[in-house]
Amino acid sequence: MGARPVKNLVMAVAVLLGGGLTAALAVGGRSHDTRRHLSTVAPFDVASTILPSVVTVDAPATSATVTLGAAPSSPSSSAPPPRSTSSATAARTRTTSVVRSSRPAVAPPPRPTSVGPLRGLAAWVDVYDWSAAYSNGNPSIGPEAVDAMAARGVQVLEIQSAKAEQPGGVLEPELLGRWIARAHARGLRVVVWYLPTLVDTGVDLAKLTASAQLPVDALGVDIESRAVADPTARSAALVQVTRAIRATTRLPLQAITLPGVVTDVINLAYWPGFPWHAIASSYDVWTPMGYWTNRTPQSGYRDAYRYTRDNIDLLRADLGKPSAVVTVAGGLAEQTTAADVAGYVRACADLGCVGGGLYDFRTTADGLWPGLSVLRR
């Protein structure tokens, strides 16, 4: 990908009209990567979107011990080994970046009053499955897959809409439009998602804006790229993009995040100083990528119940929001068993998730859907 240098954050976001998850975690296994769009997008008025004059990447100044598993858990035939809460203690740092604007700040549009579009059983689809561009012209599934989703009780289609390196806005808009139309016709709600690299915030905002202009029900932001090597600059760019897209759309926003077990326990160097507090007010629903199949049995985190529970606990602690609305992307589906699903949905129930689903739809075995139906809302 022809990456441009990160622009100094001393600027207003320049939005390119109509500009254009499976990333691998540094600690093992793949994460997300998306696919999607509809027709020509309407012009976007950058003059009406002004970033705050100061972007603060904030985190608690002191370390805090998080006690995991506070919610009740049912007995398990293979109880995971106990873990010390001290391993979940990580010092947070406070960094501040300044973004100057020559225009006064304007009030964002009213926020949505419901997270309903993200509630229930979800099916995840990325660009490597649905698009011609990322499948050598031979997509593994087409819009007719929505019929199979509906038959299995799926309520939410989570489909990737764009890639940063792809020119234009959303990817293959005519085909993506057929996915969206078919899902709505079958009674599914549609969430389109995009993975910003944060290398060029103008490109990322243009892709998110084009995605938000589709006839969809919510917008997901897949927050995992480390293309910007410096974590302070990366965090500042994330805050900038987050606040800008929040100011330009009334859609519910979903933050698709790295799992806390990875960033707070296993690999503290993955994204130090992640700006949880600076972005907390911008997102309506939080979705950790809780892929227990990326963990080893020796770690204790291959247990789907424990991994899901601990990731939700850590997410809410990092946000400072014990009641944060959460769904969980579980999996990876091709390595998941019925026993994994049972532990996963039990953890979701114990910690009050509003929904979830395995990543991804194409690789979810037929025999797993009865257990996943518990996630329907």
C-alpha cells in the first residue's frame, strides 16, 4: 500500500469526496478485515465539520488494578487456572496533541437514541469473501448468502465496506448495494465497517464518511492498525478521526477494538497509552475482537468463557464505564467448537452483552448456529 507520511495534526481534516478486517495481531492470529457500498455518495461539506481546537489523548494518570470475573460464573468442567489481578494492572500515560483550526467549533448533530441496530446475533463478512477485488475475481459468497443468514436467525449483517489502499469511496458500490438491499429485505439490520490505518486521516475520514452515507443502520470503526509506528501519534490520529466522524453522522457508532487481554495483559507494548477516555464519548457500542482461538491452552485464555469475560471486564475498566454497551466478536469460527460457543454465550449473558457473533460467517459450521441463537435479542 502506498502509505503517505502521517500529516501533522496541525490542520483541519480534508475530506476527499468519494475516497476510497483481516489484520494479524502481533501476538498471534488474525483479526478483522472488511468488504462493502451502494451508489454515488453525496458531496460532503468539509467546512461544516470542524475539529476541536485541542485533541487530548487521555488516560488515567495512575495504575489501576482490575478485578476480573466479578460477574457470576457457572461451574465448568475445565475451570481455567486462576490469574493474578496484578497481571491486569498497567500504567497508563497521558499525552496531548494540539490541532489548530481557523474556524470556530460547531455542534455535532444529535446523537442516536438507540443502539438497537447492533443488538442480537451478528454475521461478519469481510472484503476477502464478498468482493471481486480481494478474491481474484471469484468471491466465495454473494448477496444470496443473506438468505442463509436469515434462516439461521442472524439479525445483524456486519460487512466491510472499504479498504484504505483502494481508490474511491466504498468498495464495489453496486455489489455492496445488493448486499445491503437483500439484508434489509430479509429483515436484517446492516452495519458497515472500515479499518482506518491512521496514516492519512483525510483518507480514513473520507472512507468512513462514504460508508456512513450508505442506506445502513450503523457504522463500525475497526481500531487495530499499527501502520503508524509511534503510539502517541497513532492515538492522536485515532482521536482526530473518531471525533470528526462522530461530528458528521447520526448513525450509531461501533468501536471494534483490540481485546484487553492482549493490550493490558499479554503485550503491553502493542498500543501503550491507548486513548480510551478521549474516545469514550464518541462510540455507542463497543465490540472487542475476542478470538480465543488465537490463544494457547497453556495461557488459560483458550477457554472461551474466561477470555470473553476478561476482555469485557478490561474494556469496561479501561473506559471507566461499568455499564458500557458491549457486543463481542468471537472466534475464529473455523477453529471454534460447540463447547467454545457454550462458554462464549454464557459469558455474554453473565456480563450483559447486547449481542455478538463469530468471525466470520463463511467459516461458521452449521452445527454452531443452534448454540449461537442464544445471542438473539
